[in-house]
Amino acid sequence: MILLSPELLAAVVFPGVLAMLGFLVVAIWAERKLVARIQWRYGPLYVSKPIGGFLQPIADLVKLVFSELVLPRHTNRFLFAATPVILFIAEALPAAFVAAAPGLVILYNPYGVVIAAVVMLLVAVFLVAMAWTEADRWTYIGAVREILLTAAYEVPLLLSILAMVVLYGTADPFGVVEKQWVWGVLLNPLAFVAFYISLMMSTTRFPFEIPEAEPEVVLGPYTEYGSTLFILSFGGTYVKMYAASLLGVALFLGGWLPAGDTVSGAAVTAAKLALFVLPLLLVRAIYPRYRIDQALRLGWTKLLALSVAAVAWSLAARLWLGF
């Protein structure tokens, strides 16, 4: 029997490829069912009705994989096909630096939390590059909106993460979990609120689904893509939500604690991940979409002030309360 190393186990199973693909399917299905239930609809039932249409996202993925792949003549075809692949990898990469259980991290670095945050912010660059290669007016509009939205959330997102790093006194992916004798959301609720809203902006969840607003710009940066390239580009937003939420669980929900071993720790992290993601799925059904000027105003006023206050909170806790 071949025993996998902890790094390989993390890369293949959790929080790596298998968990990521499973999250992609489950999150899409859960979002459609939860929103349908709130809106008094049935949601997807055409495939696998006896189990609530759970196989519908898989059927959709299979349909997209075997649909015709169209590469427009007016674009650089190599860049057109390559940018969704690069974007998908970039959106998944932050998960590689987050510890999912004791000894379970893909790429260990003592500054892993900070590296994950920086990589999350670089994704917008690849999204804009992808829109540029499509050479379509709707993708340009979506790219400009993505740039503006990034300007609204990147500073509050970094400051909220910085607040927790200051509070714990470490950016080590294991250290930030082991320091939480109480969940981070209770130690610094201001940082949690700033992080959560910034996460919604960075993953363009409602009410911040601005770059790909269907009534206005079709699908924004994803308009020209189909088949597998559409899965990698648009589906990558769910992968980004997975990676960012995994970081949020480690920073604010105690990661795998109180479990102490790899298997039970991974199970606890997965359960907390589901709890963390649930409001992100539900908000689509209960909140209208912001205009871009409203999102910018929120990011550069209330959200920025909240994240600065979160850093001050952490500094005060370190200096005066002896954390």
C-alpha cells in the first residue's frame, strides 16, 4: 500500500483538487436549490429528481465539456484559450497556502496567510486580461467594472487580514488557528465583517454581481466563452469563493479546532466551510444588486473605515489586553 505524503494528500484530496471540484458541484446545486426555495420554486429537478436534482450541475458540466469550442477569428486564439486556464489556476492558488487540518497544507510557508491574500488580489489582473483578449464591447465593460470593484475592496480586504495577523502575532497558516482560544470572529468582529463584505465583492456575489450583470452586459468578462473555457472562466468564481472562504475559516472560525488529528480536523474544517459559505449563497435571493457607484462608495467609506478600526482594535488588544 502506497502512503501519500501530507503535502500530496492535501493537494489531491483536501483542500486540493477533489475537494475543490466537489465544492464546485455542491455549491452550484445548493445555491440553485436554496434560492428556488426562498422564491417558492423547485429549482433544478430535470436530472436525478428523486435526490433533489443533485446531479443536475454534473449534467450541465458534461454538456458544456462536449459542446463545441468556438475560438473567434478576430482574437489571438492562443491567448483567448490560455487566459481562462491561467485565471482558474490563479483563483484556486490561495487554497494552497491555507492549512485545512493539522499537518495538512499544500505549500507551507510561515507567511502563508499573507501570500494567500496577495494572490487573491492578483486574480483581477488575469480577469481583465481575459476580457481584453475577447475584443468584445461587453467584455470591456465588464473588465472596467472589475477594475473599479477591485479598487473598492482590495484595501479593506488586506487590512482585515492584517488585523488578524496582528492579533495573532503570526501569519503562519497553522499558527493563526492554534492561537484561537476563542474564535477570531469574537476576538475581532470588525475584521470579520470587513473581510466578509470584501470577500463578497472579490467573488462578485450579490449584491456585487456588477462585472457580469446579465441584464446590462450579458456576462461581462465571460461573454465570448463556451464549452470547457466557460467552465474554467465563470466556474472559477466558485473556486475563488472556496479558497477565500477556506482562508476565512482559518482566520475567524478556528479552523479545525477543537479536533486534534488530520482526519477529524479536515471534517471540522469542511463543516465550518459550509457554515461560512451558506450566507454567500443565500444573499442572491434576498438582496438587490448594487450599482458600481454604490459599491465604490461603500468600499471607500464605510468598509475602509471599518477595516482601519479593525486594525486599531487588534493593536489595542495586543498592547493593552496582552493577547
